[in-house]
Amino acid sequence: MTEKVHNIKIIMTRLWLLVVVGLSLSSGMAFASNAAQEVKKIPDQPYGEYLAGLHAAIHNDLAAAANFHEQALALDPENRMILSKSFTIFIADGRYDLALSAAHKLDEAKASDSIVQMFLFLEDMKSGAYDVSLGRLDNIGSAGVYGLFKPLFQAWVSQSQGKVTEAEANISKMLEDKSFKEFKQFHAGLFYDYIGKTQ
């Protein structure tokens, strides 16, 4: 009888050990699973793609650079630094739909520069949003090349609106500055030829 009790105790002890081991393994697996889930909850960061894009751009692989920047924006679509660099690369690679999206986001975030405003001006002009396009020109400074193009663009927008007198005034304003004289005279000639004033 005593031997039977002893055997039962041995069996019970072994069963208990099995239960403990089983619970330990189960808890460990659950912990590992939870840990994995916690890791997955950490959002992916865009900097690997961004840096890869910069590397590709430095080596003149614009297609790869644009692909990497598109991936970076997918991970962090509101990042102004990535948006600004991506805009330039998208333009260089001819991906104007992506450039337009980046330009609008920069504009909405009040983080656009004159190049972005010029690009949006051209898009608004193409779509016939003339008043909006003139507003874009007002947001562009007159330093450097922008001072050369602004009066010319304002003239063409005014002409598209049917405001011929205002358009001619902008052409005259452009011609007052004697720098880049031949360039300005050439474009003034194109403008006057367009409106039928060839004399």
C-alpha cells in the first residue's frame, strides 16, 4: 500500500512538473508574441529610404532617388524636410503628379519657397485659375531671375483674362529695366505679335 502511495506521488510529481513546464513554455511564447506585437506597433521611420534617395541623387540615379523618396513620403507624408527634397527630385525625374502633391502639402504647411510657388503658378495657369495664379506670383520675391520673369508672367495672365491694357503695362514695366535687354525685347516681340501689334 505504501509502495502504491509512493508511486502515485511520483506520478503526481511528474504530472505537476509537466504542467509547470507547459505553463512556462506557454507563458514564454505568449510573452514573445506580445513582445513581437509591441515591436510591430513601433511606426516605421522614413530615414533609411530618405538617405538612400539622397545617395542615389548624388550618383545621378534620379529614377532610384525618386522611388526612395516616394517610399519615404509614404512612411511620413507630412515631413517638410522630405517633402521639400522630394519635390525637387520629382521635378528632375519628370514625375510631375508627385511633385504637384508635394508642392500642395508644402504650400498648405506654409513651408513653400519661390520655386514651389512658381510651379503652382504654372499649374494654376494651365487649369485656367488665373486669379489664383496671380496670387502665386505675389508670393514670389523679385530677387534674381524671379524679377525677370514676374512681369512677363503677369502680362500673359492678364492677356488670358482679356485685360490687354494691363498686360501691356506689365510688358512696359519689364522693358524699363535694361538688364537682359535682348531677352526682354524678344519676349515682348512675341507678346505683341500674339495680340496683333506688330508695328
